[in-house]
Amino acid sequence: MTDAELTLLSLLHEKPCYDHELNKIIEQRGIRRWAAIGMSSMYYVLDKLEQQGLVRHQTDENGRRLFSISEAGQGVLQTAITDLISTARAYDKGFEQGLANLSALKKHQILAALLSRQQDLSLKIMHLRETYAQEKPSLPFALAAMYEHRLHSMEAELAWLKAFIPAWEAQAPDEPEPVIEPNFIPRDRQVVLPHDPDSIHKVPTQHVPPERKSTPPALRTEIRPLPTEPEDSSEDA
């Protein structure tokens, strides 16, 4: 049985309700904070429960549906609640699986993850305390007990986590320092970038007058052909 199904059956166990009344009670009690039951999905869940024979409805003169729990729904609700209360279940199996496989991570990765969980848990406890303090005066005894149980469970885990982190650090081996090898690039493979004209490290060259920037034609070096060697006359004799 889902959280939404259990919630609607429990509310109808208190008294028959119209659909808009159910939505109002869910909002007033803050049930959506811990049960996945949206405003539109509530009608789908009600129709599903009615098809299973756990809920029935009567239509009034205005066409509104008044829902109530059936005898079969009473029995299913009592069985589900008894099972939830009497059976102890492991809390957060995913976290326990992570603890069992810490060896796959490096020391700094483990420490960062544990500290992140500790911070997240502290924030959730703070927000839950604020919400509980605001709603406690109007909460039924059973819902107040639910808040207190959740707070005590989260506070117990936080206390365990604060003791576990230094104990784990004390036995964890130190990580070797990374060896950084120099990145040597051969001279013939180095890229020489042109000087930035705006760079403060650029050395200005001497000023060259305009008339000296190009060589006049009269002063250009004449390129002459190489002299040919005289032929050896001894070979003709």
C-alpha cells in the first residue's frame, strides 16, 4: 500500500469527506511533506480505492461526491498499520551499502562525502524542528508522535556520524603525495608567440626615419654573375 492510499483511507476512517474537504485537511496537516499525494493525483487514488472496494461514495443533490471507507477498507487499513508499526525495517540501506564499499574511494573523497552528509542532516533537522514547533499546537497526538520519532532518529544518526568521522580518519591510511613530473618540451616543438603590442614586457625598438625604412634604388647592391673559370689549354695540346 502506498503512502497516498494509506493516508486517504486513514482520513476517511476519521469521517466521511468530500474530495475538496480531503484536500483541505491534507493541506492543514502538512501531509504532503511526508506523503506523495498531489492535488490531482488524489482523485486517481480515490477512484483506484473505490474500484478495489475499499472506498465508496454517495452523490449529493449538488453532484458532489461524499467518500467513506468500506468495511473491507477498514480491515486493509488496520492490517497495513499493524504491519508498519510491528515490523522493524532497516533505515537508509543505500548509506549502509556505501559504508560497506568505502575501499573503492580515496581518503579525501570519503571525507568530503561524510562531511556533506553531516551538513545535509543538520540542515534537515533544523528545518524539521522549525516546522514541528509551528504546527505542534494544532497537531493530533499521533502526528506529533510521528514528528518526534523522525527527529529522534535523525538526531541519533547525526550523533553517530559525528563520532564515526574522527574514528574513521584515525585508522584510514594516508594517501601518497602525487608526483608531478616536469613537462619538458623540446626546443624545436616549442611555440613562440608574437609579442603583444600592449604588453608591458615588450622592448621598444629605436625610431627609424621614414627615409631609412626602404633602400633607394641607387644604393641597392648590384647582383653580378659569378666569373667563369678559364678553360685549361693543356688538355687541347
